[in-house]
Amino acid sequence: MSRFAYEMEYVGSYSASLRMPPEVIGALPEGIRINFEVTGGEVSGDRIRGILKPVGGDWFTLRSDGVGVLDVRATIETHDGALIYIHYQGIGDLGVNGHSEFLAGRLPKTLSLRTAPMLHSAHPDYAWVNRLQFINVGEVNLETGVVRYDLYALH
């Protein structure tokens, strides 16, 4: 049982399109560096609706233990013209052989993703996003480059 009271509020869902194939920097001491460019997307929900602008990306590192570490930065433009900067880190576990499988050119079709976004906006109608921690639960289709998330706010 949790010692602390909290609530998770469903804020909405979003999808992002990634330029495929990604830019593979290669094997570095910290892991394989793979850069994914965001080319667009859609955001739908009761509190936030709009598009994911074609700017930003994921500076992804695949560690030797098969865990992929996401480092994403992007911009949401809401239906009413506000801009929201979204930045998050998280993981996608490709399995204990994920590193060697990637080097051999073998990837799963989909990869589950769990991330912890922070959202920032200067627009007064969206100032509430500056005060919350968010959680993303989603997956990426590694064949099509489409990422889908459900976004939750922690209260």
C-alpha cells in the first residue's frame, strides 16, 4: 500500500511520426547512439488538443544490457495557438540481447515505452502544465516510425 496519496489523471493521447530510417551514430562507450527526428504528430484530449510540430527528436541510447534510454524534446502547438515544450526521458527494454540484436540488424516490430515528461508553456491557459509531473505509457512501431502515447498527469 502506498504511503503517499496521489491521483493519475488521463490528459490525452498523442502520436508522433519519426523520420525513418533513424540517424545511427553508432557504438559509443555509453551505448549505441541513435537519433530519431520528429516529423509531426497529433495530440487529442480534453485538456490539450493540437499537433506535434515537425521539430525536435529523440536522442536515443541503447545500452549494452538491451535497455534503450529515451531523451526526447518536442513542441506541441495547441488548437488555440499555444506552444507547449515537452521534454522527457524514459526507457524501452529491447531485452537482454537487444544490443547485439540491434547490431545484427534485428529489431522487434514494436517496443513498449515508459517515460516521465515535463511540459512547459508561457501561455496563461496552459500554465497548469508547469506545475505537474506527467507519465507517458506507449509504444513505437519500429517499422513505420510511429510512436503512440497516453499522457497522464500526477496530482
